[in-house]
Amino acid sequence: MGSVIPLKKSANSAYLDLKNLVNSRLIEVEKLIEVKLDSKVSLIKKMSEYHLKSGGKRLRALLTLGSAKLAGYDQKETRDVNLSACVELIHSATLLHDDVIDESDLRRGIKTSNALWGNQSSILVGDYLLSRCFEIMVDDGDLEILKLLSSTSSKIAQGEVKQLEHKGEADLLEETYIDIINLKTAALFSAATKTGACLAGSNEKEKSALESYGKNIGLAFQIADDALDYYSKEIIFGKKIGKDFYEGKVTLPLIIIFQRADSAERNFLINTFKKNERTKEDFGNTLELIKKYKAVEDSLQRAEYFVNVSHDALGIFKDCNEKKILQNLTGFSLNRSF
């Protein structure tokens, strides 16, 4: 585990390498998103612009562009730009909806759209983003990609509902947790990377390899993000420490301490998560258990397994700069500083 934290500089460098690799295409993605979100309804225009310019790594769009490039997509066309924008719009729409569900007032260190304009507007603008996304898919006309991205939207919704269904379960099974994050997070990562392969007309083996690459980097990304809830600094990550805890979300660090806790500690966790609201004292006591059982460290170790699977999935591709950059990126999910 000692390797996780010191690698932040190289992990961030890997992200920048990917961004530089496809930067001209990413600029076109940003332009297309701006065009697609233009609206005569002033509130839609204002909210969508605010949301999309409030930060974010555009990681899913970058993965679509990078995967297409690795798979040999002909960049004389613009389908990679169009579908990368589509993937990013799906992600942005789910964030708008997530913030309403979670009653969040802060994301990436700034006020959320629902905190500024209310829940109703945020839900409807999220729906607007999805509708524009489906327009792009229909215009592209590839039935395989249309099926892939539409089914991915369904998976994300199912993951969110499943998480709500198990909210407050201190004894949540690790298997159930993995199912949830596979649906709500990894599904879009894998769709982004598989879309790149579909664009290039790759064979089934290459499609499966890039799909596995995306899925496993997504799982690692979400586990690491959940671990941040118990040690992040808001000034760096834009995420309040304890956000998931106060919302009653049971994530991997809590699952680990429940697995290892004695009966008194388990009763504390069960009673804590049965409450409608958790206190600072509850969080402080939970942090002590997190430290006692090294739950953050072990969560990151488990995420490291998915990083390794993601890295190795690209082994079938010939050695090239694109492959090297995408493989180096796998560590970004664990060691990022933004």
C-alpha cells in the first residue's frame, strides 16, 4: 500500500499525457457540447453552461477519444468527437440528478446547480442533456453504439436505484457494493472505451479488451473516490470529508470495518446508519474504526487489483504510444490529486 500516495505526480502526468494526445479532438468535443446545449430557454442555457464549466476532468470523453485512437480510428471523420460529447453529456446529466438525490450543495468545491436553482430545474435540465445526447446517437446511426449507450444509461439509473434501495445498510455485502458501482460508475467507463473500439471497426476481441479496460478503471476510480470520503481534503478534491457518511451511503471502507468489527462496534454502526441524520460525533467514532482496521488502505489495495486488470486488458494491442498512455492512466484512479 505504500505505493499509492507517492505516485500522484506520475498519475497526474498520465492524465495530462492522454489529454495532450487527443487535445485537438477534445477542443472539438467542447465546442460541440456548447452548440448542443444552446437553448432559447434562458434558464436551460444558464444552468447547462454553469454545470459544464464548473470543472471536471472530461475523463470519459478522453477515454473515448484515446480508445478510438488506439484502435486505429480514421480521424478524417468526426464521429469520435460526436460520440465523446455524447458520453460526456450522459455523465453530466447523471451528476445533475445525483446532486438532487444526495441533496448535495457542493461539487468540486463550488455550489451545485440544485443549490442555486432548485431540484426541479436540475432534474429537468439533466433530462434535457440526456435528450440532446440521444439526438447525437441517432444522428450517428450506428445501431451497435446506439444500443450500447442507451443500455448504459439504463444501467446507471439501475445502479442509483439499487444504491437507494440499500441506503443505510451497515451490513451491506461487498458483492452488492461492487454490483452498485459497476452499474452506476463502471458501466459508463466501459461504454466510453468500447465505443472507441466500435468507431474503429475493431474485432470482437479488441472490443472486449477495451470494454474490460474501461470497466476495471471505472471500478478502481469509484472505490478510490469512496475512500476519499474518509481522508480527502476539500481544498484539493472539492469533496467534503464525510459526505457519503452523512448521506447514509455504505461504501467499501465501512463494509471492511463491519467485516472486522466486534459485536459492540457492529451494533454502533447498525444504529448509526438507522438514524435519519448522523452527527459529527458519529463520524468521529467511525473514523476511529476506519483507522483501527486500516479500511482506507485496504480499500485502495482492492482498487489496485482492478487497476492491474485494466492495465493488462490492453495487452492484446501492439506496443505504441497510445497503448502506453492508456496503460499509464490506470494509476490515475488511485493516485490522482484532482
